Amino acid sequence: MKDLKHLYYFENLLQDVNNDLVRQAQEEGQTVIGITCYQIPEIILNLPGCFSVRMRAPRTGSMEMGTYYMTSLTCEYCRAMLERSLEGGYQFLDAMISPASCSQLADCMENIEVLKLCKKEKFFIQHVDTPMKSDENGVNHMIKMSRLKVLNKLKEVYGIDTSDDALKKAVALHNEVCRIITEIGEYRKEENPRITGYEFAVLCLITYCCPKDLILDKLRETAEELKTREPDKDYKKKYRARVLVAGSECDDPELIKLIEEAGALVVADRYCFGSFPGRQELILNEEVDILTQICQQTVIQCQCPRYMNTDRIQERKDYIDQLAKEYHADGLIYQQMKFCNFWGYERAASTHIMRDDYGWPVLSVDRPYVVGNSGQMRTRVQAFVESIEIKKIQGGDR
Ligand code: SF4
Ligand code: SF4
């Protein structure tokens, strides 16, 4: 396929958390807030005057220092972030919002705080307790936390306008981004998709890592370009299977590239930093308070295994089944960051349930944070693709 005009530009932006657009917005007086987890409603961090940046650690090499503080038996994403903090890589941030959703994340943030690794005068880390259940109580708790711990603090320290009007503007911006990403993502349903999973992963991740208003033009142009893009003619030779990727957070499109190079086109993304959930519009109504609607969307849509009510455990499987059917996947890849508690049990159970009860071929892998060059991962995906092909030859549906 012809290269997307702005893909290289976007790829370059992803090489650094403090990228050109983040710097530009900050020079224009915007407050930058680092976030690490889907459970904090992204919309409330993108009010006029501030914006959120998903904290990543691109080009991570050694994690020795992070490991020293957190031990080698913890999630590498958290260790990589701590390492990057120790190197001074998050000095540009004005604040970090730290959810208590995952204890390893909380541990990482506590280290950053105790070691005083971000030195801006007004810098703060706000620890936010997130709900364990996605029911009405959970929503109410999230509303309270969002108001007390996030909005009030942003207003108090940085003078951010947290009024309903400001929230409405943030929702409008969020919706604009979501409309474009959804339009682009829909092409993955095509029999011969005009966009690869890797390209989509780059475009989607960009929307979490840059001030949204500064990427809109190029995103719109990309959506326009895709309307007439000719798909590859040798698609079937290159990709011998279509897969949905689910699991713990993935902030590195290189993982998707590796899977595709091994022969499986990634047609749907069900992980944090992906589009399901995260890039769905919020259509506001006049009856319910805006903050409530924002928190409802976050809590109800959230697919985090931290939610342990039985109906949500079941719903997570149904959601993946439904997405995989909608995007015409042949199989599922459950990937999990090594030592991730939540996805440890979710992946173990889902691997069997999705295979035995739902009939999907499933590849189940744990992985390091930096995975782009993993020969082991490549081999496992190749073997999975072959097993799907054999099933098809033998006449199985999936
Ligand atoms: S898997 Fe759960 S805890 Fe981890 S980032 Fe996603 S929402 Fe947060
Ligand atoms: S991958 Fe798992 S352990 Fe690591 S931060 Fe996310 S939820 Fe926590």
C-alpha cells in the first residue's frame, strides 16, 4: 500500500513522551498532566488550559534502577516508567494523576514522589482511589474522586477552569478525535483492509500522547487520504489470519508490527491505550450532570479485570467475542505484561473460556515491556497463524 502521508511524522512523535507538540503546547502556557491508566476519565484532564499525556517509556533499554527500587518481580511497564523518571524523563510534567487501580502503578508513583523525581515548583502527584465495581456506587465514587482529587486540585494549583462549560468543550474535543479514530478503525472490518493494525495503532496512540487540538488537522487529512487508499493486492499472501489483540496495556505499536510481520493482521485492539474502549464518543444529554455522564462512560465502558463483579467478568468475554466477530477475526491473542496481577488471572481464565465456550483459537502470551525484537514472540505468533490455517484447511469454521 502507498505509505500514509503523515505516518512517519506520527511515528516520530511517539519516539519521545515530551515530543514537539507537547513542548509547543507547554510553551503556549498549557499545563501537562501525566496519566497511566484508563480508569481516570481522560476528558477531565483535557479542559481548556491543560491536556493529558499517557506516560510511556519509549526506547527503554536497561531497567536496572527501576528494578532496584521495585524488584524484578513487578510489571515492566511500571519499572520502565520509574527508570525513565530516574533519568529525568518526566521533568516536563506539571502533574501526575496516579490511580490506585493497580498496586504496582501506585508503587511506581510513590517512588517518583518520595524520591522527588519531578522538580517543578508546582508539580504534584495526586493519588486517586478508583472503584472495584462498575455499578452505581462505582460511578458515584468516581464522580467524587474526579471532583475532589482531580478537578479541584487543577483549579487550585493551576487555575484551570473546571466549570460545566469547560467540561462541555473537553467533551466536544474528545468526540472529534473519537469520530476520526472510529472512522479510520472501521476500515479494519473490510475483507481486504486498507489500513494495517500497526498503522491504526500509531494513529490511535498518538491521540493519547499529544495535545488533541494539535493533531486534529493531520488526523483529518489521514482520514481523507484513507477514503481513496488502494488496499494491498497481495493481502492474503502477507496476512494468513486476522486477529484481535486483547490484554494488558500496550503502548508500543512495535508489538502490533511484530504480530503482523509474523502473518496475522491485527483487526481489533482490546487493550488499554487502544481504541476499545477509549475512543468512543460521549453523546451528552441535558438531563444528567456532565461530570456524572463522563464518569458513567469511563466506569461502564471500562474493561479492566480489576472489576470483579460476576456480570462484568462475563461481559468482558462477551465483549471480546462480539468485537472479534464484528471485525471478522480468525483468532484471539491474549497478551499480558509479565507480572501483571490483573491480567495474570484474566488471561489464564479467558484463554480456556474463549477457546472452550466460545470456540475461538487463542494464543496466550506474557511479554516484556519492550517486545519489538522478541524472537520468541514472533515464533509463537507464526505457530498460531499456522494452527489457524490448518483448522481452516480441515474445514473448521474458526
Ligand atoms: S488494565 Fe486496568 S489498571 Fe491497567 S491500565 Fe488498564 S484500566 Fe488501568
Ligand atoms: S500492565 Fe498490569 S501491572 Fe502493569 S500497570 Fe498495567 S495493570 Fe498494572
